[in-house]
Amino acid sequence: MLDLGCGTGKCTLKVAQRGATVIGIDLSKGMIDVVVDKCKSRVFEGSIQFIIGDVENLPFKGESFNVAISFGTLHHVPNPDRAVKEASKVLKPSGLFFAVEPNKTQLQPPLLTLFKLIKKGRKEKERNSQKHFHAKLDPQKMKMWLNNAKIDASIRTSAYRFIPYIRLYPKNVNLTKVILGITDLICERVPRLKGRGSILVIEGKK
């Protein structure tokens, strides 16, 4: 498995703990240093490796991986379409692609918009400290990029922002999952709400 833009290894470590052989790649040496340090005190049933590299120019042979995952990475790179093509290139035939990205067409409730305006100064400082080449990704463009990369994928949305499940239950992961599942199930069936969740959940196959 390949973790594109692994960061500090939150997802990479979880899949490794489940017995997968996984390689995490990230452009930031600082991030890689953090996750390598995390691994020193852990024992994994599978093997795990981290390398510094660019997801738009992957340093692997074609058809090297069974699975490629990307959690919140594509909107950080200048050319998400190229990153998707690179992921497809290194996937084996019938390889799987999973990604989660912020949704450009998400619902913006009035109260949330007001909250953002109040916090605008702080948000601007946060943006200046991070490289967000694309604040959010358009699902139609995402679908086009996947098709061009010969990845047959479905895209759904999740996490409707007007339901504050994360703020209400930050420490109860299981309860949060239940609330998230129920709200997604309902909202994705309402015409005016469908496709307006805050994140894009992408599941594809080469």
C-alpha cells in the first residue's frame, strides 16, 4: 500500500498495525522525521517504510502497489490531476484508490459563514503558515481527473457541517461514527442536500 502525502503517519501507522506492507511518502522532511521517530517504539506485524518524495512525481516503478490512499493531500499540491495520474501509474491492474478531500460544493449554513467572518483574521494567519494550493476540490473536476487517469471511481460526500457531531463528541469516537453514519444516510437522500457534505469520499479501482 502507498500512502500519498503521509504527513506524520496517522493513517500509515494504522494500516501497518493491521498487517499491511505500506510505504508513506511526503515532501516534508520534518513530517517524515516525526513519523520515523514514532515508529521507533512500535512493533508492526507488517513492514513499514517512509520516504521523502513528491506525489506529482512518484519515485516508483509502474504497477508496484495494490492500494494507494490519500487523505487530505491532493488539495495541498499544485496539480492534483497529475498526482492522480501518478497514483494510477504505480497501481497494479485492478488496484484500489481511496481519497478524502475537502468539498468545494459543500453546504455553507449562515451561522457557519458568520463564524468564519469573525474568525477571518486567525484563519488568514493559519493559511499563511500552510500551503493550500486548492482550498477545496470540485467533485466534477475530481471525477474528470480520475477518468483521465483510468480509475473508475465513485464519489460521495460526508460530514454535513450544520450537524456539530465532532464538537459535541470529540472524545467519543464510536458515538461520533454512529451520528456521522446516520446524518450522511439521511442527507445524501435529500435532493437539496445530496452532494453538499464537507468532504469528498473517493473510492476507485484501476
